[in-house]
Amino acid sequence: MVSTTTATAPPADPLATAREIVGTSSLDEKSLRRFLHGLPGVDQVGAEQRAATLGTRSIKRESKAWALELAVRMVDLTTLEGSDTPGKVAALCAKASRPDPFDATCPPVAAVCVYNDLVGIAVRQLAGTGVKVAAVATAFPSGRASMRVKLADTADAVDAGADEIDMVIDRGAFLSGRYLQVLEEVAAVREQCVRPGGEPAHLKVILETGELATYDNVRRASWLAMLGGADFVKTSTGKISPAATLPVTMVMLEAVRDWRAATGAMVGVKPAGGIRTAKDAVKHLVVVNETAGEDWLDPDWFRFGASTLLNDLLLQRQRMASGRYSGPHYVTLD
Amino acid sequence: MSPTAARRSASRRSGTDERVAVRKTYKLYVGGAFPRSESGRSYVVTDARGRFLANAAMGSRKDARDAVVAARAAAPGWVAATAYNRGQVLYRVAELMEGRRAQFVDEVAAGEGLRRPQAGRVVDAAIDRWVWYAGWTDKVAQVAGSANPVAGPYFNLSVPEPTGVVALLAPQRSSLLGLVCVLAPVLAAGNVAVVLTSTERPLPAVTLAEVLATSDVPGGVVNVLTGDTAEVAPWLASHMDVNAIDLAGAAHLDWADLERAAAENLKRVLRPAPTADGGEPTWDAVPDGPARILAFCETKTVWHPKGL
Amino acid sequence: MPTFAYAPAPESRAVVDLRSSYGLFVDGEFSPAADGASFKTASPATEEVLAEVAEAGPADVDRAVAAARRAYDRIWSRMSGAQRGKYLFRIARIMAERSRELAVTETLDNGKPIRESRDVDIPTAAAFFFSYAGWADKLEHAGLGPDPRPLGVAGQVIPWNFPLLMLSWKIAPALACGNTVVLKPAETTPLTALLFAEICQQADLPPGVVNILTGGGATGQALVEHAGVDKVAFTGSTAVGKAIARSVAGSRKKVTLELGGKAANVVFDDAPIDQAVEGIVNGIFFNQGHVCCAGSRLLVQENVADDVVERLERRLGTLRLGDPLDKNTDVGAINSAEQLSRITELVQAGEAEGATRWSAACDLPEKGYWFPPTVFTGVSASHRIAREEIFGPVLSVLTFRTPAEAVAKANNTPYGLSAGVWSEKGSRILWMADRLRAGVVWANTFNRFDPTSPFGGYGESGYGREGGRHGLAAYLTTTQGDAV
């Protein structure tokens, strides 16, 4: 019953699963609200305590080497600045495919994540490396645009060859209770990810948890994104603080765990923003392992959206390999 | 008519058509009713000089058992009453006692061998003690409770709650004031009571029971047994559905045995107050604080996280 | 694929420098028992003998009580509260300074995971001293009555489940109120109490204010029955608590008892389910279930029972049982062979009575005393495992349909120490909290302790409170009569 394929073509009726899970023949505002508000609540204090306790786990030396390597492979190396240039993206792509110039055994990262006007250059730079290209779309980061613009934005990225689309939900619609609108936007973007004659682009749905205020909302938004057909749920744009935190990631992992229990399908999780150290990354992996289980310990199902994290992971890899503490001049600037 | 007055009128035999007084039958008070002892026994109660006053019911262990059942049944309602309401109910007892003041004065004077002005002061103090405790009902949780500043994101509150069914061995000497001093605080907290009255001076307690029956104290909240404390107390002390026992009236008994029996279900035990002569205190003074209320309270502490 | 294995990340034992033998701590000095008796204390995780400690007999109890009386009469009851308080602050600070050593010693002697001794036992113990230190010169403001005065010499007997923490719950309020103490730690866990004696020496606490007598049940009995003791404080089993209540009958000794429990942990269908599962796990598997307030009866609403049990079993699959000194260990060793056999016996009874047993698949170490986290479903209220305190990592699951039924079942026990409620509905939480007959009600959390929060039971769970302002009442008398 466990699906381990990474991408399935969208079914003829993309919202069939959603209707089944929600238990309604026609999805409307009322039935969605009833479903989302019927999900178990999250007690903030208890959730944060649990995450903090997991953060005190220490892992074995061999496992730590493996975990660092895994974390590197899970990185979506990201640049999302107004000042991004083709040159900057090209440099980032070079680093993504060979993160540690001193160590050929270092695996490439999972993906490079850029704005959609830079997708083309990234695709060219990364051809044949196995590193995916992810594009942020749907009027990232605010999501404040018409549906027409959001879909066009997505189409641009897909047409330019993006493997993955990181969309934002309309937090305003979510917070004002217009759940159907959020669901329909996700579903529409998902349809836009379809590439005639090719694999559809993977859809990562950014909840922007820092704007959702409560863990209850994080859980509801996660379910809403999954109902809409998300392949991944992602915490943040990186433009809002707080971004990814350990308890937020944990709550989202609980959601994908429960989604699999309900549907048999796996959905990935991507914390993004705020994870800067190898130690933080390993704590996240512990939470993945204990909350969703080891099936999720794979770049297909868990990613880190990060920029500076990669260098710290590399420093720690070097330290483990050499037994010496390394320094910032032994890794490359982005 | 009080027993003293009844005796007086009965002894006036000058006129043959003088009215014969209607005497009162002194019975038990259990579950809001006035039964005789299930044992059918009674005993002679005399005044301080040994003259006959009445035949009182001789409560038995089975009467005690029934009283505990009645008390337990009444507990949920009484504990659920608001503190404000309990205060009003207790104050009402004082009002009704005031109305029967003369009767209480007669009974206390006869039973305790006091002159009427002395007995009057005792009855006044007893009435005032009800008023004092009536005022405590909605204060005690504020005084004895607390909001606890724990080191973490938790709301944490401690409140006193009634222990449950309390067996009261009422003072032997101070048959009314002493009784009120041990009974009122138990009720103020929301406990229910099974009272063993003073063995030799039980009559004011029965009259108090009549006051309670006509007051707003629900039936079963107070149960009054007259009889031999030494005979019945061990049954209450060892009763597994009694939560606490006040040994105020056991100073003359081997109360260590009662305390030992009470250990079987870990009853809360209030020992007889130590006095210089080993006897009972006078109960005259207004208490220094709510210690007697809190003696039969449990502290409950509730935690809840504070979060979004 | 490599596995994501947690390290054995053992805490170093190097911070602990145990002596091979320890004497009794009386009048500020260590000395052997009068009759030279001693016993060995061992690690329940490895059965390794850690040290030999003196076994106090009646003569030693006499000597310790006399020392405590002298210290009370001559020094401690006459010292100003402000000065007494400073000694307690000193002790709190030294405990914090030596926290790593205390934590490792506690884990060695008791078998509990180092994570718990490091993060709960030792910091909370130090916090009790720090908190009560501040009370020492403020007793008249505690609202316990006019002119609060100490009782005299306190005889204190503590259990093995939280050795140093229980010591602090006993000694800190006693000293703050101006009493002196003779304390007997549990037979199987004497070591941190002996380190505490060294801390008293380092703090220059006047000799005789704190006396530590190691020994078994007979030592404890001699202490609580000693005529020179004014106050008895006991934490332990209900059976021993009743014996103590009987033994002090007819005396003027004041007593507080913190005894057993069979707490209900009530989970409603609107509970925050993931936190409830954590709370259930923490409620019964914290400290191997060696917790008097453990949430040993799970009462779950029938319509979510299957889901909760499934989540619970999945969660138990991630519990790590093993070397208590390993920082990743969740479940440590059972404290003694005797306790292990009691747990085993009750679990067998549960199976024999027809409940369904599920135990987490753990590899149990060959040496030492171990029991895997175990859940019984299909438990009836009449089963022994639903009524008797197991004091081990064994959970009984029962169901209910309505809030009133939950209350009735939760309260259907002679105990009344603690209870848990899980629901997202505030008014229901408060409704339940009102009706649960328990000294501590944890709502949407479980097993939290704090020096400012009173702890203690209803019914056969004992009487008196420890912690907070209420905890002072156990060690004071006032002109309104005994503070309660």
C-alpha cells in the first residue's frame, strides 16, 4: 500500500481523493471547514516539548556521517534575491553538482531553487548532473496576484524546464477561512505542472507557517495542500520569520504520516529557511525518523530549503573525515 | 416546650385541670428524617443534677452505617452548591437558631448545669459561630488556594476541596457550642457529616437537628446520632467510606485506638486538642483562622499548558 | 542502506568518585553503624556493586535523633529565618555545581535514564532548595496562621524512585521552617543522599541539622516510631503508610504521607491526539513507571480507542530501552529484582484474567533488571492490573463513552493522587478537573513537577502536601492550632 514512486500522473479527476477523505460528494466551503476543524488539535506546549526532547538525541558516529551525507543530498540550494543574476545562478549550480571541490566523494544536492526567470540557465547548467531545478512560482513570496497570473507564472517555469514547482498558498484566503479557494488554487497549479509527453513537475506547496500563527493552522494547511494534490508540503518562503522550526516540521511530518495512513500515499516535507547548521539539520532528521519513520529519510521525501546550511554540512563532513575542525576558507562562498 | 419547662409544668399539680405539657420525643436525625434507633434502644438523659430530662435514642452501629450511606448520598449535591449558596444556608441556620433561642437556653442550662444568663451567652456564641463560618464559605478558597508561578508555560492553580464524609465526635461537655464549633466548619467547606453527639448531653444536638431539618441544609448533609460515643465511634473510625474523623469528643476515650482504626483507609484524623488538664477546651473563643475548615479539605492542583 | 542508529552516547562516569564504603551521617560527620552492620548498593542495570553503606540500628537512630534535637534546641530554631535561608541557598547552588555528578550517581544507583536524572531529578531537586530558601524568613507571610513556629525534629523516610528529588521535597521545607531532620533514604538508592550529606558539609550547615541514616525497613520503622521525633514525613507504599499512621496513633506527632496511586489518564475524542499520545507515554513510561502518580489507567473514549491504541503502539516502537547512562535511552532498568518480580507477577495476572498484552519489541540486556514497555487492552475495571499499583512500565487501557462515565471510572479507586485529562474543550477540562478526586490534575499534560506547585493525594494516596506555600504547613504550627 506504500507508494514509493516519486511522481504519478495526476488522475483524471484530481480531487477524487480529496472528496473521499473529506467524505463528501461535492467539495464545498462547509465540508472542508468541517473536515479541517475536525482534525485533532495541536497543543503548542506539548508539541514544542516533544520536539525539544527529540533535539537532545545524539546519533552514532557512522550514522552521523551518513546523516550528514543524506542532509547534503536533501538540500534544495536556494537563491531567491532580487539581485540574482545568471552568473550567480551558474555559480550556485556548479556548487550544487559538486558541493565540495576538495572532495569528489561528496554527493550533489537535491535541487537548485530559483525564481522562474532563471530556470532556463539553471536547467542548462545542471543538465546531466541529476540535480533538479526547482522554481518558486504563483507570485512568490506573497501570493498576492490573480489566479491568472499565478497560473501563468507556473506555466513559465514548467515550460522553462523546472522539475519542481514551489508554490505559495494564499494565506489571506486561508486565514479568512476560504479553504475551498486555497484547495482549488493548489489543484489548479498542480494541473499546470503537467508537461505534455513528460513527467509532471513536482508540486511543493509552501504554507508560510510563520504567518499561520498556530500549529492547528499548520496542520490544517498541510491537509489542505495534500487534499489539493501536493507532492510536498513546505514550511516557508524564507522571507518571513519565523521560518522552519523543529516543532513546525514535526507537525507537518505528523500530517504526512497520517495522510499515508488514510490514503496509502506518501507526501514529502520540506522545511525551508532558518536551518543553518549541520546540528539543526541532524535534529530535523531525528524528528523525521521518529515522527514519520525512516521511509521519509530520503531526498525524494524530505528536503531542506537552505543556502548557508550546505557549507556547515560540508565543514562537518570535513571534520569527520579528517578529525580536525575545519574553517570557512575550506568551503566555497555561494 | 423545652424539657425544663415541661418538667416544671408537670410538677405543678395544684390545679387538676392545668394543661399537661406535650413532651418532645428526642430521635435521631438521618437522611433528613427523624427515625428512632433501628435497635429500638433508648437511654435516660438527666440534667446536671441527675434529674430526668428525656429518653434519648441510643444510636447503634447500624444507625451509624445508615447515616454514612445518607451522608454519602447527599455529598454530591452539597459539594456542587456554590460557596455563596452554602454561606446563605449556614447563615439561615443561625437565623433559625435565634428564633429558638429560648429552647436552646433551657436545654443548655439543664444539660450543662449553667444558669440561664450563662447558658444564654453560650447559645449566643453558638449562633454567632454559624454566622462566622457562613462568612467563610466563599473566602476559604481565596485564602487557602493559590496561583502557582511554576517555571514553565503552564497555568497552575491550587484550590481546597472538601474531603467528603466526616465523622464528628462532638465535644462531650460543650453540648451545643462545641458541637457547632466542629460542625459548622465541616459544612462550610462542603463536607457532609455524621455527628455523634455528647453522650450525656445530647438534647441540644437533637434540637439543632430540628433546626437543620427546617433550614435549607439538604437532608443527609448532617446526620445526628445520640448515644454512647464509645460504642459507636469505633464503627465510624473503621468505616471505609468515611473520609475523615474529628476526635474532639474523644478526649476521655482511648482515642489512640480510634486513630489506629482510622488508618485502615487513611482517614484524615483531627486529634482532640491538647489542653492543660487533658479534658476538653471551652470553645469560647472565636477561632484564630480557618484551621478547622482546612482540616477537612484536600488541596487540588490543576495544571494546564498555556499556548496558542 | 545505512541505518539511522542512535549512538550509545554514555554519560561519563568519570565525574563520579564514589567511595567504596559510606558511614551514617550524624551530627555533621560520617561514622559506622554502632553494631558495624552494613549492606551493599548495586546498579540495577548491571548488578555491579557500587558501594557498601552502613545499616543504622536503633542505637544509631537514638544518636541521630539526639543530634537533631541538640541542633534544633541550640542552633537551628534560634537562628533567624534569613540566616537559615542562606544555608538553603548555598545548598541549592552546590547541588547545581555538582549536578552532573549527582545525575550520574542517581542513574547508576537507581537505573533511571540519564536524560531524566539530568533534566528532571537533579534540577528540580536544586530548585526545591532554592525556592524554599526564600520562604525561611517569610513564614509569617505564608497565610498559615499567626506566629508560625517549627515543630522540632522531623523523621523522614523516602523511596527509591526519585531519591534525591524526594530528599529535597522533604528536607528543603523542613529546614526552611526551622526544623531539623533525620532522613532515611531507600535501601536500594542511598548514594545521592550520602553525596547530599557531603554537600551539607561543604555548605557548613551546622552539625545535626541534617542527619542521614541509611538502612532498610527496620531502620525506617525505628525512626518514625522514635519518641524524640515530632514530625513524620513518608513517601512510599500505601501499606507502609498505613502502618505509620497506626504507629503514630495516640501521639502528638504530625504526619504527612505521600503514597501510592492508580491514576486515570482520560483521553477524549477531541484531544490533541499527538500530544495525548506523548502524555500517555510520559505518564506511564517516565522513570520506568516507578512513579506514584503514574498515569497507569488509560481511559480513552470508545470512539477513538482503536486509533489511540494504534498510535500508542507505534510510538512505543520508538522507545529506546537500555543502558541508563546512554543519553538516548528512554526506558532504563527496573530498580530491583524484587520490584521486577512484582511487575512480572501482576502482568501474568493480567494475562490470566484475560486482558490482551502487547509489549514493545525491545532487546532486554542480559544483566540487570528489565521490563519492556507493556500495554494491556481489553482491561476490565475489576482486573487486578486496573486496580493495583504496579509501579512499573505497564499501562492498562479501558474505555468510556460519556464524560460522566469517565469521571465515575477515574474515581473508582481508593487512591487519589493524580489524574490526567486530554481535551481541546476548555469548559470540559474544567468540568472534569472539578470532579476528579485527585490531588493533582494534569490537563493536556502529565507528570509535571515544580517547587511552587503543591503535590499530594486524596484518600489512600495519603495526606498533606509537598511543594509551594502549602508544603510549609506540614512543618509548622501556629496559634490557630496546627496548620494543616
